[in-house]
Amino acid sequence: MPPPEEPDDLAAVAAFRAGDPAGFDALFLKHRGRVYAQAWRMLRDEGLAMDVVQETFLALLDVLPRWEPRARLSTWLGETAWRLARTQRRRRLPAGVPEDLSTQERGSPDEEETSALWEAVDALPPREKQAVLLRYAQDLSIKQVAAEMGITPGAVGAHLARALAALRDKKQRLA
């Protein structure tokens, strides 16, 4: 049995399910600060932390119509924000670099490495390539990429995951 949900969260979920967008607004206003603080602690970057907040609440918006609490909503939001922040953090590290190294210790990739990366991106299937270019070359948010591609944010995540796995595999084969 899941832990008891907070009454105001239950009321907000019920209101949202009944068609009242104020229910979602109430959840966002109540939990956004905690989600932001958690993301900022992991990323130490205001813009990236705001991206995590946005992606976390987009994920909530996606699951809220069929919300079946297995954990408290605040726990779900915290776990989702943690996963998204961890992904943001890993995304910005060259492969094989431990997450705790600072930018100064890492240095920047050389031109040959960068060129090989873009060649590998160019070889991706069209939808994966489009998602990678929109997200990383144009620095669009997941929501913006989804709008640009005419798909859901979850589908963008799937395209990016497949693309990044293919790029990692290619790098390992070349190493």
C-alpha cells in the first residue's frame, strides 16, 4: 500500500482530472521550488535546473490523467527530477569522464574528436539525427524539440536515447 498522499495534492489531482487546469497549477506552485533546488544542487547551473523543472512537470502532466500512486506525488517528482538532472549532467560530459571532475580538469575535446562526433551524428537515422541536432546543436529544450518534430516529449527522449546509444557504440568500436 502506498504511503498516504497529502490531502491538498489529492485535491489538486482530482481537480485536474475533472478538467480544471488550476489543479495542475496548484501542484506546480507547491512543488516547483523543491524540484528546482534538487536540480540546482546536482547541476550548479540555473538554466539546466530550470530545464529539469520544466521536463519534470511535463512528465507529470503526461502521467497525471492516469496517476495511480505507488509513492507520494512529492516522492515521484523528486525521483523524476533526480533522473532528469543526472541525465543532464551526463549529457554534458565526454564519454568516460567521471561526473565529479570539474570543467577545468576535463578540458575541451580536440578538433579531431569533435569532427568524428559530428560524422557519427550525420550517420544516424533521420529522426534520431534531427532530435540530436535540435537538442544539442540548436540547444532547444525537450518541449521545443517535440514541438518542432511534431511528437511528444517522451518520443523525443526515446529518439535521443537511441541516438546516444548508437553514438556510444560507435565510439567504443573505434576505440
